[in-house]
Amino acid sequence: MTPEHSVTLRAPLPSDIDARLALGYSAEINRMFGGSAGTHTDMTREQASAWYRKLADHPCGWIIEVDGALAGEARLDNINRQDQRARMAIGLFSDRSLGRGIGRAAVRLVLDQAFGDMGLHRVDLRVLSFNERAIRCYRACGFRHEGTERESAFVDGARHDDWIMGILRPEYEASLAH
């Protein structure tokens, strides 16, 4: 956790609709999610409400809260209990949240849930190969580059690779000992 910020995961609340609406869209962050950099920065109440409903209905979806305020979301998708694995999706919504250790703290909280209470063995994710900030964060949290899906994303008129990154429970536990 960042020493200067309190980062927590919590269930979505109806009040998050207004908080998400106020944050709007960041062109840079939207591009890192695979959207167009030219996307508008305004969000409608309908979009914020749909976002809230989708996250509230998700069995493993959380709000990333920083110092009591909405900062982003995190999910564990495609949970496979037989294989003890899931796919992580995480994102911060405001440029002001970037570069402050908030993402790293949130990733670790999700991994605590996955490898702790949920008893999973593996967590993986997909990230655009040009999203260097996210890749640095994931590597700092113990994820390894496992493979590349070549030209699997079409962003701003160009094809880009997706990286598959993963972490196993023993690797995460070893990272906690350091």
C-alpha cells in the first residue's frame, strides 16, 4: 500500500454512480483500455448507471477506493474453481490516480482475495503491449509475461499485440516474504 494513501477494495454502492459520473473519461486511460484516444471526456448518467449495475451484479467485482473516494474498479473474471484460476481486470479512472502506487496497491489487494479467501492457484490478465505503465505495475506485483497474442487489438486505426501475464500462488507468496 502506498504510505500516503489508503487504498481499499469494497462492494459497489449506488452513490458510486455520481462519483463515476464526476470522473468522466480520460483519453489516455481509455486508450490503454483499448478505446480510441479521441473518445469524448463526458459520461452520461445512463452510462454511469449501466457501469454501476454491471459491477454490482458481478460476483467478484470491487470498487477501488482511495482515501474514501472512488478511484477505479477491479474484477476477477472467468473464475474456474476446478482449475483454481481467474482472469483479473483492473483500471483506474482518473489521470490524477496514475503514478502514485495506487494501482500496485489495488492489484495486491485483488491478489490477496484470489490467493487467500478464494484459494486460487493462478491469476492471469491481458494487457496491451504498449501499456508500459500497467506492465511495470504488474511486473512489480510478480506477474510474468507468458505469451503474446499478435495483432489482437485494433486501437486508433492500428493493430497491436496483447500480452498475457500471469502469477501463481507460490510466486505471490514468495513476493510477500521480501
